[in-house]
Amino acid sequence: MLTVSGSPHIHGDESTKKIMYGVVYAMIPAILVSLYFFGLDALRVLLLSVAASLFFEWIIQKYLIKGSMTITDGSAMVTGILLAFNVPSNLPSWMVVVGALVAIGMAKMSFGGLGKNVFNPALVARVFLLVSFPVQMTTWPIPKVLPSSIADTISGPTPLGFVKEGLRAGETMSQLTPHLPTYMQELLGQMGGSMGEISALAIILGGIYLLWKKIISWEIPVSILVTVAAFSAILWGINPEQYADPLFQLLSGGLMLGAFFMATDMVTSPMTRGGQLLFGFGIGLITILIRVWGAYPEGVSFAILLMNAVVPLINRGFKPRRFGKKTGMATAGK
């Protein structure tokens, strides 16, 4: 039996499996960097997260949903890798398994599986773990090649957390900057943080690959990065002693990971170009609001989840033109 949808019918060689494994290939640079800096702990978290994600998707489909198996399409593997990227490499193993259960069981399969979830599964798991286990989720290991002068200052919080705590204590950016990683160190990965946020360069390389393969489009990542840069530049211009400069905001934390790998999820992002630009603008704005005035030093995860919630509304406001419909100019000329 064939199910035929309405026209137009477009034939292509893309498939869910091909797209998902393309995302996996794009994450290889970040995986290698995390293994280099965090060693066997990073490997433990990565393998456990992927294995648990595959297991929970298999067992839920087999005994609860009882549908066709999809663990080979790569989507659960992508979720597992992204979850590993969003947690510290020293996170206890059982917490990694709990995170995978939340990502697959709660955020994905409870909505019906791939293509039906409202929120990004890996980010739902990250926020769940952060709220449930705040100490373990904010205890960052020191990269093994980090210079001792920097390791002494950021062995607890990340650079964003260090700045947030310093400003709250009454210090200025001029006093904090000498103790922060340089831009080059942030770009290469010589700073504390989760596995997927310590090297902006590795994430950017993966993002370029996704753009080259047309797995993602430029609208969401560019609008996020431009919005963060613009608003942080305005604040920095108003008072550079109280607000970090735009380059620091772009290279620190999980902004690059969120912009290229999390916000661009096809299922949880808008369909049209205009909707994607608005979606990215909202993520960038909320990220800066949380980073500057929120309780948490990082706001990317919360920003993406909040904008995931309004994607149906954005899609209603930015509908694609119906196939075969003439433009206003063409109609007027008849």
C-alpha cells in the first residue's frame, strides 16, 4: 500500500539516516577535541550517553510504542552525542543514563518519536539534569593541557560563570580579564566547560560542514550569532566595565554549539526563512538577557527551549507560499 500526499512531489536522495549521520560526521572535530582535553572521562560519557540513548529508544519502541525500529536511523545517536556535549566529562555515569532516559523517553518518544517532538531532546535532558543535580552539573573538570595560571582561576566555574560571580562581587571587567582565557585559548579549547563548548573552532568547523552539505541553512546560526554580537556590543559600549565584550560572548559557553547543532534541529525549528530569522533573533536576545541579568551564567539552552515552544506560532505567522499560487504582481498583470 502506498500513501500519496498532495503535490508537489519532489524526488531526492536525502533520507533521515543520511542527514543524521551527516550531523555525526560534523561533530567529529568537537569529539576529538573533547577526548584530547578530557581523556578517558570524555570517552566514558560519550559512549555511555550514546549506548543509553539507543537502548531506551529500542526498549520503548519494542514494548510501549510497538512501532518499527528506528535506532539505526542515527537520530538516537545524535541525541546521545549532543547530550554528552552538554554535560561535564566528570558527570557520574548513572546521571548520564538518567539524562539519556529523559532525552529519549520524555522529550522524544512520549511525543511519538522522531519528527513529532516539540523540544530538542538533548536540551530537555540538560536542563533536567541542571535543575536536579546543580552541583554535579556545574563542577567542571580542568582540561589536562590548560595552563596552570588559568586553571587556578577557573577550576570551579566556566569563564562565563567566573565573570558572573566576579561582577556580582563588585569587581570590574578590567579586574577579571587578566584571569580569563585569551580569545585564542577559547577558540582552541583551552578553558573549562562541558565537552561541546570548550573549543569554538571545532564547533565552527562542524557547522561549516553542515552548511556545505546543506543539512542546515544559514538563517538560524547567523541570526543567533549576529543578535548576540549586536546586543552585547551595545551593552559593552554603554559600560565596558560591567559588560563583557562581544567576542567573549560569542566564544564562551555553548553559544556555538547551540547555534549550529541544537537550534537548527529540523523538527523543532521554523519552516520558512523569515520564521528562522525570527527564531534565531529570539534565541540570541534571550541568551544575552539570561547571561547578563539571569541567575545562570549561561542562557543558550533555556533560550532554545523557550523558542522551541513558540515555533508553532512562528510557523502560523510565516507560512510558505502555496505551490502554484501566483504572486500579487503576476496576478495584477493579468
